[in-house]
Amino acid sequence: MSSVTLRNQRTSLFDRRIMRQAALDSLRKLDPRLMAGNPVMFVVEIGRVLVTAIAIDNPSRFAWTIAAWLWFTTVFANLAEAIAEGRGKAQAAELKKTRAVTIAHRRGADGALEDVASGVLQVDDLVVVPAGEVIPADGEVVEESPASTSRRSRASRRR
């Protein structure tokens, strides 16, 4: 029986792919139609537009400073939100990949263990999960072996 241990790869906070997409998304989110979904940021955006118009009409250092801070606030908030969304999407993709490659140790009717992909498990299949391995499917523990810290589980309905 081969032992497979899967671990999530750590993604840098400033991963280039995520940051590039997040920068584009943060600019797209400046659209007032999208901003209207977040009332607090929508009010900040309205204030940003009004203060910028006042700064253009009646230029002063104070007006331009406030306008710059409001622009910075909306762009940075959108960037932070876009980075969080990008990281969430990357983690979801990693989880989907993990599900596709997780090996389950299914116990057959004769008691022998068979290595199968987790995607082929059926309801009521018995699987053995050694310590440190990824649990291949939703289910309930039907027997636990404290000596080896492995568990036998019965697969249940998968989503």
C-alpha cells in the first residue's frame, strides 16, 4: 500500500498572478454600479467625486489633500478586497485539485485494501485513513485504532 500525504502549498501574500489580477479588479470596482452594493464605500465614493469636483473648481491644498485621501481609500479598499477574492479563488482551486488526486484505501469485501481515487468512492464504502493523510471523503468513523492512529470510515453522501 502506498502512502500519500498531501499538503497545501503556501502562496505568498504578494503573489504576482494574484496581485496583477487584483490591481485590474480594484480599478474595475471603482464603477459606481458595483460600488452601490457596498453602502459605506458608495458614500465614500460619492464624497470622493464631490471633493474632487470642489478641488477642481476651487483649488486649494486642503481640498486636494482630502480628495487624494478619498481616492486612496477607495482604491486601496478595492485592492484589498480583490486580493482577498484572488487568494480565496486560488485556495478553492487548490482544494479542487486535492480532491482529484486524493488516494483512498478502500477495504474490499475480502478485507484487502485497494488504493482508489477518492472520486470513485461509493456510499457505504469502508476506507482506512492512516495518520497524516488527507481524509478522502465525507463519512463517519466506524472504528478507530489507537495504536496506529488510523481510522476506518464509512463513506457517506458526497456533495
